[in-house]
Amino acid sequence: MPRFAANLTLLFHEQPFLDRFAAAAKAGFKGVEYLFPYPWTADELAARLKQFELEQVLFNLPPGDWEAGERGIACLPDRVEEFREGVFEALEYARALACPRINCLAGLKPESLPADIAFDTLVDNLRFAADILAAEGIILTVEAINSRVDMPGFFLDSSALAMSVIKAAGRENLFLQYDLYHMQIMEGDLCRSLSRLCPHIGHIQFADNPGRHEPGTGEIHFDHVFRHIDSLEYDGWVSAEYRPRTDTASSLGWFQPAI
């Protein structure tokens, strides 16, 4: 089975955030991710990782004002300075947490912003971030997110567009974050896409569709998909980024064979 990690933003939600590290370790996970580390000090997070022998596998660059509805600022030409400041903030956390990869959220494209300007801005920002992170041996990923259900207006909403950005940026440490849930909504044909994109994938996430719940609650045949990932030359993490339909413990039936 793949190397599974737990997304602590969504899983073990029954507990305060800092207690979720212990819960993930107890459940058998060896790796964790979460959307953002910034509300906590790096020392607090590093202590939890060390105490429970967990690996920090990924977190996101600062997204702008998340609570106000922003979902990344990397495609916005009037936020470039803020984006670059966020890269350095993320780097400090990555150093402290020994995190080998950071994800970039492209953001919502305003209707008034021409797509070519958003594209060029994103490419320039990815080049900047990738160059800074490469000096530290850190991988940068960029994610395609569905614009039909979860994030209407999100600029990168297909694997094809994400790959166009990656190729235009032209950085060796820039990879695709492939989310099975989002790409099932936008594209389907997951196994064929995984095979085609595997050399460019730096991280995988999953949830079932519809509902964004645990495997077995929707239409994705996860036993087949996980076996297919095993058949590929992919040695990264596969992160559970779903909303448990009830409690987290009850949602982990899919995970038991992988422990």
C-alpha cells in the first residue's frame, strides 16, 4: 500500500489541533500534513512531531486572508510582494519542521483579471519560490483544485493547466500536487491520469466524491486506485485530506490494511 499521511486540518477534528498529532500517531500514521502552520509557533509544532515520531510531509504557502475567502494569491499581480514575503515565512517553518515540500495555492482569479496576466504572474511567482526553496533542498508543488463544487473561480482547475504552468516555469524542483477528489470532479479517468502524470507528481491527496468524505462513501474505487499508485514509480506520500462523515476513528476502515 502507499505511504499514507493524515491531514490534521480535516482529520481528528474532534480534538484541539495540537492534540491531533498524538491521535494520528496512535492510529498508525507516520506522516502528517495540514493546510497552514502559521497560527502556531514552529517550536510548538516541531515538539509534537518529535514527541510522536511523525514526519511533516507538506503544508501550504500563506494564502492571503483565508477567513475572508481568499484561496491563495500567487496569480494576483497586485499581491506579488506579499507572496514573496510568504515564501520566506514558509521557509522558516519548513526548516524548523524538516518539511521537504511546500504547496502553492494559485488563488481565485477575479473576473476583471485577464487569464494571460494571471498565468504569467503565477509562473513568475513559482519561479521565485522554487529558486528560494531549491537552495534548501525543498520541493515546491502547485495544485489544481476543482472550480465546480469547492472553489468556483480557482485559477488552476485542471491538471492540463497546472502542467502548462509547471512547464512554463521550468524549475526542476517544481512538481504537481495531484488531488484525487478534485480531479475526479474535473476530469475523472484517475488511473490513466496518474500513469501519464506520475513523473511530474510530487504529492498526492485524496477524498471520495461526492461529499469529500472517506474512501467507500462515494464513487471512487480506492482499492483499485491505491493498487495502481503502488504499480507506479511514485515514492511520495498519499495524504488523507477528507472530512470524516461522522468521527475520524469510524472513517479509518480503509487505512487498516496499510498499517
